[in-house]
Amino acid sequence: MVEKAYKFRLYPTPEQENLLRRTIGCVRLIYNKALAIRTQAWHEKQERVGYKQTSAMLTTWKKQEDLDFLSKVSSVPLQQSLRHLQTAFTNFFSKRALYPNFKKKRNGGSAEFTKSAFKWKDGQVSDR
């Protein structure tokens, strides 16, 4: 199976830039929150928390009043950050990588949007 990847240089409007910054911040928050929970579960109970549990937690977090801003960004990059964390743990347990690190704000960050996050119609990109 061949996977395709596309890289684009974007010149967002100020409104779009604001949304991208918020999305990247939310992705970092979700990744770090899930990593903290998985680490704490292991240290306290020797219990592994997997992707399915963290995905269910994400749904709960989005409903919390103090985290309601998570509902204002696309859910695709948030789910993708949990998948990246799962991959990091898989690599750690198979001794291919070190223990996952918390994401830092100063490193710029990134957000991965999959094909399901967008729709192309009449030469315009829109979210689903």
C-alpha cells in the first residue's frame, strides 16, 4: 500500500492564523494531559491506559466547562495527537524509542489533519 503525503505552504488570514494557533495549543494540551494520565496510572497502579481510554477521556474533557474551548477546534487533530501518543508508547515498549516527552510551547508545535477533516468542492476547502 502506498501512502501519499502533501505539504503545503499556507498564508492564512489573521482569523485563520488565530484558529491554527488555538488548534496547535489544544493538540499540545490533549497530548500532555493524556501522557500525564498514562504516566500516573502506571506509577500508581501499574495499569496501562490505551488509545481507546484516552479517546473516551477526550470526549469527557470536551464536555467540561473549564475545557469547553476544545469543542471550538476540529476534533481530527485532537484524535490524531492521541494516536501519536499511542505510537510513542508502542515504540517505547518495543524498545525502539525512549519514554514519551511532554510537548513544549516554545517548540512551535504542529497539528495533523487527515483526509477526513476537509472537503474540496468547487475549488474551495471547507471543514466537514
